[in-house]
Amino acid sequence: MSNQPISLARALSSFEALWSPRIVTRVNDYDVRVAKVAGEHVWHVHDDTDEFFLVLDGELHISLREPGGERTVRLPWGAVFTVPAGTEHKPSAPSGAAILLFEPTGTPSVGDRHEEVPDHVDATTGHALDALEAPDA
């Protein structure tokens, strides 16, 4: 990990792939990941960890299947939301978005249990981000 500041704008501009998070840095045993998203992800569950979302650009929708039924949370730019461990959820971004995720290192992007993964979704534990040490934004 870099010991220099990292520009999130520059990190996001360094790749084009959707639903393919990049690890920006680590905090203790957690990854800080950024991703570009558009369209729909898959219904999935992280059995043992919460999943934190921060919307950096655009709007993210997160559908949740909870004991009381199904609901969708809409997150505009600047909003944060945490999906509790064990909650089935499906992120989507009809008009596209950029997000920051905070989750334990090694957490799969499609959770521990999930629907069939379509070709446009990268089943990964995060990809390394190329060295981007000079802050520009």
C-alpha cells in the first residue's frame, strides 16, 4: 500500500471495468475499494460481515430482502449505507455510479451465497490499483 495520498478521482479514471472493484488502500484488516457500476449486480449475501457503501458519483440503488419484506434504498451522491451481515441484497445503478466500499480483506464481491454471476459482474476479492501516489483532485 502507498504511504502517499491517493486521489479517488484519479483512481477511478485508471480503469473502465464495471462491477470490478479496485483496492485503494487497507485499514487494519479491511479493504477500501472503489468501483464503477451500471445496471444490475446479483442478489447475494455476506454471511459474516456488513458491507459499507459510499456513493462518490451518480446514484446507487440497493434492494434488500429483509424479514419484513423487500425494499429498495436509493443512495444519491454523498450518501452512505451499510448492509447488515446476512442480509440478501442487490445493488444497481440505472444511470451509472462510482462507489467506495469498506469491507474485510478477502471478501468476495458476490458474497458467500449468490445467484448465477452474469458476464458483466466480476466475481473478485478486489483488484490491485496501479500506483497512483500524486494527488490531483
